[in-house]
Amino acid sequence: MVWPGKIFWSVVLATLAALPSAEQTQSCPININFSATNLTHWQAYTGNNKAGNGPGAIVVVYDSNQNAPNGTNGVSALPEYDLPGVKGIQVITSQGTDPFGNFPTIPTINGYAYNYSILLGSTSVAIHQSGDPNGQPGNQASSGPLGGYVRGISYLINVPKGPATLPYTMTYAYAMVLENGTHASQDQPMARAIVTTPAGVITCASPAYYLPTNGSELDSAAARANGFSPSPVPTPNISPNAQNPDQHLQDVWTKGWTEVTFDLSAYRGRQVSLTFEADNCVPGGHFAYAYFALRDNCGGLQISGDTVACANSIETYSVPSLAGASVNWSVPAGWTMTPGASPNSIVVKVGAQPGPVVVSEQNSCATLTGSLFVDLYPGALPQANIDPADTTVCFGETVPLQAIIATGTHYSWEGSGLFADGGGRGPGRTDGSISSLPFTANMLAAPGQTTNYILHIVNAGCPISVADTFAVTVVPSIKVNAGNDTLVVVDEPLQFQAFTNDPYKDDYQWSPSTDLSNPGIADPVARFPPGITHITYRVSATDSFGCNGTGTVNVTIANARADIYVPNAFTPGGESNNLLRPVCFGMATLDYFRVYSRWGQLIFGTTQMGQGWDGRVQGRLQDSGTYMWEAKGTDYTGRVINKRGTVVLIR
């Protein structure tokens, strides 16, 4: 598709005055990267595209040779067209985060930190009141759509004279935020860059980005393929397309920072224009804004990365991208190379000898080659093998940590836990120098809780230290509950139930195993023969790590038959003996326990062992006197026991 906007770049260039030619060789144009923190040497323009993108969209031009109000010299911000209170063009000098894309407003890409950027556009849309300074929703124009805002900046570059074989490169980065309007693609919000030479536009350095549509629907697959992703933040503007006139749609898409490099060596001694622009949708109800940043390096393909390294260290080297280019890397003999996070970067393990890292990029526009010589520090990167890297220890126990150091001259231990070796107990102990290699560094750790122990290794001559981390997980102390002490009768089955605070499965072992159905489970059953009056059981719970805890339970055995015992007097409201309840000695079940008044009226009943009468009826404490009771239950042999009696209530 041919954008109508390409027609008017010749018009824009015709309005640009050439800068005085400075003594340039490979140096970049003055303030090309906004290092003056303003727009000096940049021409700017704003406008409205209600008639479409083209020459007529440019309404206001700010001359690069003039001061404010009609020039850009010393100016750091310019307003949107017809919105004096809204910044449409502004130089960014301090780091921030874009609210829709969550990317930095000043990028660091491929190891290169840009110091400045420029923001073209805002979230204001022309369908709002034209005088609204904050871009908040206003009244829709009765005459129909007002068209979208247009803003752009241009720099006329005097390419320095010199051989065409000597590269003269420029690198810019861009990021953008576009609101989807589901218009025809050519009318969607857009951001673009144009590099125009006497021979025409350099296509591979002049991308134009918009959200593609298929009929009246967004082609989200194509948008994602072009590097866009939807923002979780709704648009700040009320959507004129929504059935609900007050609805804010979550239909903003963002594209993070991307670099583009192009070579101007073919145009030495001539002028080239670089233009950046962000346009709202042509109907006017949806916004676009974009960030642009430029490197202050024009002397060919620049490799980012350390120029001095330690042998054995891991380093990353990268270059800006050349659109659609093939990238080839080479490293010195003895170095190893793996692909980096992008096609424009590599990760290398530095070898024993210094040498050049070389890269070449080639596409239909240019062929660029870069080289970076990497020297070596006198000392190699420290190296060690640690054992174990991660380990688990029971609470209160110690664990040995070991590292075999192959390269290094000094080591030290660090940890919030305690050290329990022969040097004494204490945190953060430094251990000293390494006399010979290989060297074994041992430490007996005594952590009180899960923690990391860190071994720091330094090798003289290399400024990079190595930190090896031993992750030590401490299993909390296992607390075992074996149950309450109890009283049983001879031949009465007693069900034990041990449990722990351990969330994982434990193995149990009871000791002694006397009269237990199975001493290796949590819930054995005991049945005691005559002759035993008392026994204490100890149960141990062990987890999969070998950590354990213990608990005990005392059992008293009565050499008597099962029965139901009820006291002959009780004192409700007193400090003791204040509840009338049956003592079920050796009973399997309690069928009932009932209490009657002296006139034979039932005033209390229960079938639950341990429950009893508190001397009250409907909350009222009864008078002193004699009351009758009856109980029925079944013992563990199946024998039914019936009991009756009287009790005296004492007040």
C-alpha cells in the first residue's frame, strides 16, 4: 500500500533550510540525539488530517533557524495543533514509564543507554472540544468529524564528505502507542519514520506502523506479528463507536522499543532528511503517540559490550538491527559463542587469548561491518565446583558444605545462618587466602531456618568476583501428639491416634510394642490382659528427609470389670464436683443417662459420654435435695449394664 503522506515529504523538505556545514568526518549532526535537551536544529510541524494525510495536513511549521514562538531553537515542547494547553511534541530528559505499554520512556537497547528521547503526540483526540486543554471528553462537533492531530519533526543532515566506502551510519529507536479505531487501515492511527535522500526514500529505514484492519474488524494476528500487543489499560477517551456513549474501551495497542540502523555513506557531501511523525486516525476519534531516540554515534556499526574481560567470563555483545538483515558474528579462537536474546546479540565465554569480536549485517540497503577488540585482564574469572548446590537439613542439625576451587586467590563465606565448624559458631565469617590449587573450602553449616550460604571467590587480576550459593532448606521441628493420658479396664480395646504438625506424610513407630495391634502405624489398637497396671508408650514420627519427633502417652489399666459409676452428690456452681455425669469405665457405648425430679419428671438426658447435668432446668438452678437417675450402656464385650440411683444436689 502507498501512503498518501509520502507525497508531501518533498514539500516538507523544500521548507527546510540547510544547516551551516560543520567540520564533520564521522561525527553526528549537532543535537541529533536531543542532547541539548531541546529541539534546536530540528524543524517541527503540527496539523490536522481531516482532509487526509498529505500536504494539507501540515498547518503550523516551526522553523529550525528561529527562536520561539515560530521556531525550535531552545524549545523543548510544542502544543498540539489548536490545543495550546496540550503538549504534542516534547523532549524527554528524565526516565519514566509509559502508562499503556509499561516500557521506559528513554530506552536501553542492546547494551546502549540512550539519554534522551522525544515524544510525538498525546491521548487527545480532535472529536473533543478543540479548546479543551486537558484532552478530556467534550461535545462532539455537530458538523461531523474534525480530523486527527498530526505532529512531526525533521532534521536536514549534511552528510560529511569522504569516501563512499567509509560507513556513515545513524541509529534510531522507536516505541509507540496506538488506539484502535477499526477504520480502514490507511485511516488508522499511525507512527512512522522517513529517511529521504536525493535518490528517494530509504525504504528499509522508513517503517510506518498502524493497526491493520480486515473490513470493520482489527486484524489482531497481523498486529501481533508486527510487534504490537494489547494494553491492559483502557483508553482515557470515551469511544464514539460504542453503543454505550460513556464507555471506555480496552483497545489500546503498544509496540516496545525497536532499533533501526541505516548507512548514508552513498550520500557523502549531500543532504538527507530524517523525519519522525505520529498521526491520529483520519476521522479524528482515536489517538496515536510515539517515542523516538537516536544514538550519538555515526562512525559505522557499533558493537556494544565490554572491551576488557576476564578469561572464562560470560559476556554479551550486540549491535543495532538493520531491518531484514542477515547477521554474522565471529569471535577469537578458543572462545565459545551462543545466540543471544535477539538476532543482533551473542553470548560468549571468553577464552584464554584476547582478540576481536566481529559482526556483519547485510540487507537490501547496506552492508555494514563492525569490530570490537576485547583485551583480557591479568587474572581469569574464578571457578569452583560446589557440593551440594541445594540441600535439606533437619531442624537443629548441621550440614557440610564444600567447594573445590579451581581458580582463585581468596574466598569468604557469607550467610544469615550459623557456621558450626572448628572455627566456632557465628554469621558472616571470612576464611582467607588460597595457598594452592585446587583448593577445598569446607564449611559446617548450622542454620536455624531455611537460608542461603554464599561462597565468594576472588582471583587476583580479575575485577569480577564469583558468588556460589548453597540453598539450605531447614525442615521445621516435628511435634508429635500421641493423645491424652487415659484409663482403661482389662481387655478393653484402646484406639490410639498420633498426629504431627508436619504437612507431609510421616512414618510412625511405637515403643514398646507391647499389646499393640501394629506398632508401625499412627493409629494402633491396644488390648491389655490382667496383670498390667500402667504402661507408657513413646511414638516417633519420621518424614522423608529422615527428620523426626516424638511424643508419649500414659495408660493406666484397671483390673476390674466394665461398669457405670455415678457420684452420690454434687455441687452445681461450685469450683469442683459441679457436674453430675456418669463415669463409663470400659464401656463401648452409653445408651442413655437420665435425671428425674423427686416427682419423677425427666429434667436431663444424654447419650454422650462425658456430658452431664449442671443442676439447672431452663437455665434456673434447682433447689437442694435428692434426685433420681438411671443409666444404660454396653461394654466392650457386648454385656449390657443397667444402673439406677439417687444423688443429692447441694447448694
